[in-house]
Amino acid sequence: MNDEALRINFSRNLRYSCSFFKSVSAVSRKLAINRQQFELYITGKVFPSRSTMKKICDFFGVEENEITLPEDTYKAVFMGRRTKGGLRDIISSSIEQLVGDFEVYRRELRNYLGYYYCCYYSCGRPGYIIRSLVKIEEKDGLFFVVTLDRLVDPNNRDVSNFLFRRNGVLFKNTSRLIIYDLEPRVGRTPSMTILFPTNRNRVTVLTGVHTTISGGFSQKPFSTRIVYQFIGIKPNVREHLRRCGVFHRDSDEISPEIKVRIENSIAAGSYVLTPHE
């Protein structure tokens, strides 16, 4: 294949690769390549230097000899790489489309890193409140949520069979925080939580609505108000986990402020469940 064919293939494949991101400008910023210079590569007017070519290929997860393949062949290679990348690549691409500039997105979500109590009313046990332990952490630029549920009375010492883990991902659109998670051992009970973000530098309480499917055989979908109460960046995890469990609504363990925020009564004239801000 002559140099002219390589240059044409590269420009077409580069444009195709960029189509999976918000814009060409977003890609050039991430690569730290001048936008005008990057446009010359896109249009096929200039072929990049060896070091720049390596930077571009590393960014898209392809080899240097692959990005100059004929367009149809490259598309098959590129999509195969994306598929093998698994859930993390899919989430990364989805977030890119939803929130735009990754650096702005990361700066905003870093404000929410740390541990929380998560409180909401149980579907399976009417009149009881579930308090779980939640950790929000950053890995490779993405934000993951681990939720630990103790679905027993915390005074019961035998809790080994009642500790459940849910793995999820956190992202933010223009105005709301969104968590999607599921219980990995059985691959079911997915849930989605939508929270009001905070305008304060220090996170204290986040309120929102939690939608999921009840456990057991019924698998009923339900929604409930939910509260995330910030504990700290590095708290005593064992101690806080011991305070988690299922509590009767009259229990003094759950503060009155939290009870008000998670109450699921619907105001007169309203027909939908919305968060208490």
C-alpha cells in the first residue's frame, strides 16, 4: 500500500474513531494536540509524526498498523477492541456522550468521594427503614459506587448470611447525580438512584428517589425517597457497618431529620413521588 493510500485510510479511520466522542475538539483536547493541527490529520492533508501517531493510537486503543487499514477492515477491528474492553469502556463511552468534557465531569464528582449512610424505606418490610453503607470511589477516571446492605436487626450477631453487596457507577448530567447498580452474585435486582447534587464545597446530605426491584419471588418494582448522609473520606468502616441494618420507623437510631426526608407520603394535589429537597 503506497503512502497516499495510507494517508487516506488514516484520515477516514481517525474521523470514524472520533465519532464515538462528543466532538473532534473534545478528542484533540484530550490528546493535547492543537485543534487546527488535528484538523489537518482529519482531512488527510498532513500525516502525523511517529510520536503523535503513537499518542493517537494509544488513545483509541489500536495499533499503528491497524489505523491505516482500509476503512471497513478498521471498523471491524475498532469495534472488536471496544467490545473486548468490557463494561468499563462501555460506561466510559456512555458518560462521554452524556456529560461532555471529562475533566469538568471529574472535578465535579470528586466532591462526592467518600463514605455515606444510605437510608430508605424497605419494600419487603413495610414500616421499616434500611440503612446501608455506601462508598464512592474513583478508578481510572470513572466513579464507582459500592453499597453494603445488612438486611437484619443490627443487634443480631449472626449477620454473615445477610450482608449483600451492590456494585454501581456514578455519573452526573447537567443537573442531577445518577447511580446505576446491581447485586453481582446473582446478576439481578438492578436499581437506579437520582440525587440532587450539592452546591456546597462540603457534602453533608444528598436527597433523591431510588427505583429498584424487590427481592424474593415477587420481584415487584418500586420507588422510594432516599437520603445519602456523608460520613467521611476514611471512617472506621467496621464500626459504621455495624450501625447498618433494618430499623423500625419508630427507632431512635434513625434521626427525625432523615425520617422526614425519606417519608413517602404524597402531598395533596400531587400524583407522583418526588424528592424532599
